[in-house]
Amino acid sequence: MTSALLLAQVEFDVAQNIAFAIIAAIMLISAFKMVTTGNVVHAALYLVIVLAASAAIFILLGSDFVGATQVLVYIGAIIVLFLFGIMLTKAQLGDDDSVEKEQRSMGALVGLLLFVVMAFALIDTFGTQEIEFGNPEPIAYVAEPVDANDLPTPVREALNISANSGTVEISEAQFATLLPEVQRRVPGAEVRGNNAQIADAIFSQYIIPFEAVSVLLLAALIGAVVVARKE
Amino acid sequence: MLLNQFLLLSALLFAMGVYGVLTRRNGVLVLMSVELILNAVNINLVAFGAFQDNVQGDVFAIFVIAVAAAEVGVGLAMVLLMYRNRRSIDFTEVDLMKG
Amino acid sequence: MYSVLAVEAFEASFTTEGNWFLKNVWLIPLLPAVSFFLILGFGKKMPKGGAEIGIAAIGAAFLLAIFANVAWIDHRDNFDGETQSAITGIVDSHSEDENALGDNTDANALGATIDVTDETGATETVDVELTAFVEAGEGGEESHPAIAVVTSQEWLVNGGIPFLVGTLLDGPSVMMLFVVTMISLLVHIYSTDYVAGDSRFTHYFAFLSLFSSSMLIFVLSRSTLQALVAWELVGVCSFVLIGHWWEEKPNSDAAMKAFLTNRVGDVGLLIGIIILFFSAGGTFDIIRINELALAGEISQTALTWAAISLTAAVMSKSGQFILHTWLPDAMAGPTPVSALIHAATLVTAGVFLVGRLYPVFFIGYGIDGSSINGLAIIGSITVVGAGLVAFVQDDIKKVLAYSTVSQLGYMVLALGVGAWTAAFFHLFTHAFFKAGLFLGSGSVAHAVHSFDMKKDMGGLRKYMPTTHKTFLICSVALAGVFPTAGFWSKDEILVGTGGLGVGSGSANGSYHLMLIMGLVGAALTGAYMTRAIYLTFYGEFRGHGEPHESGPRILWPLRILSVFALFGGLVNLPPGFITGSLEPWQERFFHFVEPAAAYFPGIGHAVPSYWLAVIASVIGLMGPAVAYWYYFIKVDGLAKSTGQKLTELPDGLVSNNKLAASGHAMLKNKYYLDHLYNDVIVAAVKGPIAKLAYRFNQHFLDEIVDTAGRTSVKTGQTIYSVIDQGLIEGTVNGSGKLSNRGGGILRKIQTGKIQQYAALLFAAATVLAGIFIVFV
């Protein structure tokens, strides 16, 4: 929807783009409804849809761990917090649509201006660059007998195995001759997953930010208790 | 897939979040709009992570989620306090800074 | 970065070799530090509430400190390490410097000067400062300089500069180890009785441990940075302990005052350290800074500014005039803490700091050959000023507090006139009798449950004989009566001033004013102590109930301290006092405490004179004599004849003489310094300045446009009435209205609505970003 013009110029993976289009449409419509609806509870529910859709986007981008975290933390916890906030403040559950016209047009103007500037900058900078999904090298391979018919076509072609040659076993020497992006499709090859890499990064390279965030959470916890506590 | 389709989606989401922050009168709704903004940033981060084929984007997205959780906690506490003091969470009524 | 010479000298003035006790001296501060955590963690569960851990730790530290002292004495005389050859050259040049400094030909007031013929056959006159070398010369052996034993550990490296922490052990620090651990041990024992039953007993002992530990870290500091950390730790502990009974507002106020006043000085310390860091080419190392200062590698200007900044630190920490006001208020803390603060820790930190970085002051203030400088002035004002205030205090602890201020003034004065050894000797003796006095006052207060001498004391000698005796001994020592400890140290300071020709020019300069102030101070000291003793122990008992003598855990520390107060001075008798020759045992203190290494300036040592000692004693006794006549004869006689309980004469000088009355009022109000701080400075900040800022905010910024408009209108009207109407009128009024309207429009932006502010913020940011994208 947003980038239909750009998409027309390049080849693309149809299935993924259809998924993206659907998700994006749902997300934007919900977001729009969320910021315009008069009903507070409805707004919270629209927010759930937006957050779920963005979790889907994360998974589409290959970051399933972030997607899962999104679902757990946002939809599981933060939304509940919001609903509590709505209940405790006894906000009108019905229409809350008395925003002044002047202010609304001003907000719309600012938002539009913001989007135009950002869109211009993005199209100007990144144009039609594609996201190449990486092909990480397998870290281990254990040879096992497998039906030739089940082997992916690139593997069969690279090793000259016909589809009807029955059960075969690809030796480690043969495996080593393959290109990385083919290697990872051989059954028995162990690919280092995204999650393991994230874990490695957080607990080695980003250990100090991680600790800082944990202290921040503690401080926020204490701060929230102090602020909201009854005297 | 194009990088820009994610970035533009995120930009649109961001703009909507800003619109929400600027126009909603209910404090809780303002906070929700802030979440929208943060989510837009997250999409950006993850998209760039995929684009550069490393996990830094993912790691920072997770940090943003954690920080957002803290922000919501403190923000809602403040809204609650405001409600307790003024019996209202209408941001347009908070104008003690009027010059 | 450094000249080769400087580096060589640097390496030669310390060693990492030495006795086990000298190399592992870090254990001494570690023990109380560990005990702090142990008491906090387990103290409540212990049968004695954690006091036993604290006493065990400080006791062990005291033993280690004694061993370190013994090891140091051995090291000082017999050190024969690897760096020996390197040292010799420096020692030679050092001794030459010293010879050049003092012209000793007529320094024979005590017949102390002797001629020594060394191996080359040349005859040279050697004064007392060269004792160490004299011994060597006589023995025909190589001399053994007092080179420091250091350990160091790299704390962190930043920008290629290693930040060292470690221990620097030499004469002054080894002496301080002894004093701090001993006083602290006695205070610990005393406290088990004094604060028994207190709700925060455990907490009290924990911080007593940390307090001792931080002071020990301070005296062993290897680098200025480490010293700063320990200095701040000492400050925090004093804050906690002074505010121990924080439930009462004055106590927590006093703690806050102590802390905040000290912060003023801490800024000075920080600035001083920074100046020294940069001017010494990027080092925090104390030895190196001292050596570079002495070698002339640091500019005179930098040293002077560093000395001035550090003086501010000394003024606040060691309670020098005009930053001393926190010290008497700090009496709000428990009495044993006061004893510890006033005798061994905290206030002596300032004096020790000067002694530690002495070259900075010696060169920076140009102490040598001068007759006035910042340190000496501050010290001498403090000696007299605080002594006078002490005379009008009714609270026994406040008398002692001002007395401490006054005595610290003596130490600072001594450092200011170049009498380094005298200052440290006075610190040493003062620690014992002042601790004794404070603990004695605590014992009295324990009995009568008050500190007010006029209301609740009097005649206590009948009820508390031991306390009375020890208090009397310590007072005599404080007043500097022959032959108690105070006499020797005070006399050495007085002669060290070199004023009015005393010491026959063997002192560093001729500080006439300081000598006079010191003599006046000596008279005052005796006078106010006589008054305090009369009000406390003589006359009729004015309090309620039946006071009784304190228990053994309070009395034994008193007895020990009074023994030291009596005989502590014997460690540093003037040379030739008995035998007329430079027998080594008469110069022990000087010999072992004063560093004779390349990081210490070659200071002159005044030759004691009999006539000064006699005059000082006479003047020092005149004060007590007058006070004795007034209190023991006049007041006591009147009280006996009228049967009243009198503390002052009803028709004394104060009530008859206007001048005396106003002077009395000024002293009562402590020179109005607190008024100055609270009413003038704080009120100014709170009142007019704050109001001004508020007004600026409220009116100036908001209405600047309006005002501009109004001014234009007024100007326009003036022009209208004076010159013409018509065109000019229209223009002027128009501009006025325009300004006015502009103000109105700008004012509309200040709606107070946050979302409008946010909208402006976002819009402005977007516009700026757009400009950035398009044009950059």
C-alpha cells in the first residue's frame, strides 16, 4: 500500500509481499482508528491489533525472538497496564471525542509534515535497496541417510544426485564442497539460529546496556510505586 | 523485499503516534500514542537489522521494549497521581504553566 | 616528560623493601573496614551488639600499628636496601641544602651546637637537624635516610596515566597510625559503657570502625586521589556519627552543618589536587608532586594557588577561623565521637594534609625566610579568637571544642612558620590530653546527664575523684605547664616562629606576630581551663540527684590518657636539655617522624632557648592565675559568705563596664559568624537574589515585549507633547501599538497547555530536520 509504486520496479518475493501488504494495511487502519476513536477501551483494543501486527512484521523480517517478546511484553503486560489505567482513572468509557477542532487540525498538520519529511528522506536515501536475508554458514553437520527425493533441488543439482536414486548419504567431504547457502539446506546441517546470536550479543557485547536497562527497570518500578502510592 | 517498505510503514505509524499525542485529551490515550511511536521505532530497528544482516537491530529493539515497559509504568503512575489530585486526566485542563 | 634527574630522584626517595610490617601496613585500615561490614551484617545477633568485633578489629590494628612503629624505628636506623647507593647522592645534596639554609654559628643558646670532624678532616657546624647524619659521621658508616616504604597497586589507567593506590609509610604516617589506632581503641572501649542501651548501638560501632578505617586510609594515602577519597569518607562518617541522635532537630542540623561546611573546603581540596595534577605533568603521586615542587619543576604561581586552595580545605576540615563554626556544633554527637574527632581523626586530617604536601606550602607560600603567610595568619587568628570564645561557653563540651579549634590553630601556625616537627609533635601530644578531656567531660555528663556547667555541675570532685584527677592532669597538659606533654610541644612551636629573635635565627623565618599570638593563646588556654575546672569540679553542686563515679570501662581510658598527657612530651625533649650534648635519645621523635628524603623540604629547626621557655611559662601561668583569683577566690569566697550557688560575680566587669559587656556579647555570639552565614549570606540567597530571579522569570521575560511597547508609547507621548503631532504622532503611536500587540501575540503562545507545547516542539524539530535534509 505504501510503497506500491516502488514495488512495481523490482522483482519480489510474491508471498512475502502479499503478507506484508495485508499486515501493513491492518496495522495502519488500526492505528488510525486508535488515534481517532472516541471510545477509550476501543482505542486500547486497536492498540492490541497494531502491536500484534508489528509482531507479525518482526517475524516476517526473520526476528522471531523480537516478535515473541513483543507479544509477551506488549500485548501481555503493557496493554493490561493500560486497561488498569483506564479503569482506575474512571475515564469515560464512551465517547471522548471533544477535542477542539483547532488542536486536531494542528496535530494533523504536524503529523503530516513529519511524515512528508521522513518519507522524502527515506526514499531519497534508500531508494529501492532490498533486504537480503542472510545465509549463515552451518556450524555443524552430521551425516545421515536420507531419501534422495526429499533433498532440496539445489542440493541434488550441486551433487549430481537424481531424484529417484533412493536412499543416499551425503558424506562430510561432499558437504564441504557445497556453497554455504546450499549447505544449510542439507538435512542434518545445524544452522546457528537468530535467537542464539541475539543471546550471544546481549550477554557479551551488550552486557553493560543490558545491566543498565535492568537497573532502569528497577528504578522505574520504585519510582512508579513512590509516585502512585497513597500518602 | 525492499527496505523502504518497512521504513515508510514505520514513518506512517510514527506520524500517527505524534498525531495521537498532540490531539488526545485523555492521559492514558496519550501514553498509548507514545507506545505507537516507540513501536514505529522498533520496526525501524528490526528492519535495519535484517538489512545489515546482524542482530544489533534485534537487540536494541528488545532494549526499547524494556524501556517502553518502564516508561508506561512511570507514566501511568503519574497519570494516576494527576487523577487523584484533580479528579480528571484531561490534558487540556492542565495549564498551570500558562503565561 | 620528566627530566632524567627528577626521575632518578623520584626512584631513590622510596623503597618497596622493608620489614613485613612495613610492607603489609595496608592491613591496618583493612581490619576496621572489614569490621564495619561484619558489624553491619551480624552485629545485631552478637551478644554485645557488635562492639566486640569493633574492639577486636581496632585492637588488632593497634597491635599492628605498634609493630609497624617498631619496624619503622629499625628501618629508619638500619635500612640497607637495594636503593641505598642511589640515595646517598640525594642525601648529600639534601644536607648541603640544609646547611645553606641555616646559619648556625651563634645558635648556641643551649650549647646544642657541636663540632663534628668528619673523615675528610673538615670541621663543620652541625645543628640539631642533622642528627641523623651526625650519627653516621661519628660511626664512620653510611647514613641511613628516612626513606618511605611504599606499596602500590594500579587502580585504573586512563589516557595512559596510571592511577595508583597503595600505602606510603614514613615518619608522619607511622606516628598517625599509632595515635589513631590508640585513641580509637580507647574510644571503642569507653563507648561500650557510654552508649550502652542506645537503640542504634550496633550502627554506632559500625560507623566508629569505618571512621577509624577511613582516617587510617587517609594517613597512608599514596596518591592525592586516594587521599581525597579517604577525606570524603571521613567526612561522611563524621556526618553519620555527629547526627547519631538525629531524632532531635539540633543534632541533625549540626550534622548537616558539619557536612556542608566541609563541602566548602572539599572544593578547595579538589581544586588543589587538580592544579597539582596538571602542574606536575599529570600525576597524583604524592612523593612525585613533592619532589617536583622542591626541584622547581612546578611554577611558583601554580604552587601558590594550589597552597591557597588546599588552605581552604584545611580551614574547613581542621576548623580554622572563619570556617570553624561547624566544629563546636558538632558537639551534638555522642561524646566519645567528639573525642575521636577532636583528638585523632577528622580535624587532624587537615593538619596532616599540610604536613603531607608540605613542599607545596613551603615553596608556594615562601615560608622560608619570611615573616608572614596565609597559613600562619589563619593559625594565629584561630589561636586567639577561639581561645577567647572558649572563655564564655557554658557547655563544657563547647569549651573543649573551642579549645580544640585554638590548639589546631597552633598546629596550623607551626606549619605556617616552618616548624613542621613542632606541629606534628603538638598533634601527637594534643591527641592524648584532648581525648582525655573529652572523655572526662563525657564521664561527668554521664553522671549528671547534662553538659551545662553552670546549671548542672559544680563540686563534682567529691563525687568523681578519678575523673577530677585525670581531667586536671589533662588540663594542665593542655595549658602547657612544665613538665607535661603540652609544655614541650607548645614551647617548640613558639620557638619555631623565630619571632623577636628567639632561636637565634635558626628558625625558618622571623614570625614576630605569630610568637605574640601564640603567647597570648597560651595565657588564654590556661584561663578558660581554670574556669571550666572551677565550674565543673569546685564550688557547690548545682545539679539534681546524686552523681556517682563512672565505671571502669570509662575510667581506665581516662587513666591511660592522663599518663600519656603527663609523659608524652618526653619523646621529644629539646636537644641538650639534660646533658648538654646531642645524645640520640633526646631527639627520637624528630629523628623518626620527620622525613629526611628528597620529597621533603630542608627546613630549619629552631634552637630552643631557656628564656623563651621561662617567659612563655610565666605568661601561660598568668592567665590561669587571673582566672584562679576570680573564680577560686572572689566567686568562691562570695558564694561561701552569702551561701549562694554562684558561677559569676553578680556585679562583675561585664555588668559594670559597657565596653566589656559588648565584648562579652560578641564572644557569646561567636563573633556573629553564624549570623553572617545564616542571616546575611543564606538570607540574601533566599531573599533578594531569589526574588530577583523570580521577578526576572515572571516579569522580565514575559513582559519584555509589553514593556518595550509601553516604553515606546511613553516615548511617543513625550515627543508628541514636546515636538509635534500629525505624522510623527501617528508613527510613534503606531510603533508603540505594534510592540504592544506583538507582546500580546507572543503571550498567547504561553497557553500552559502541554500538548500545544509538544506540537510546537514537533513542528520545530520537523522543520529543522527538513532544512537539514534539503540543504545539507
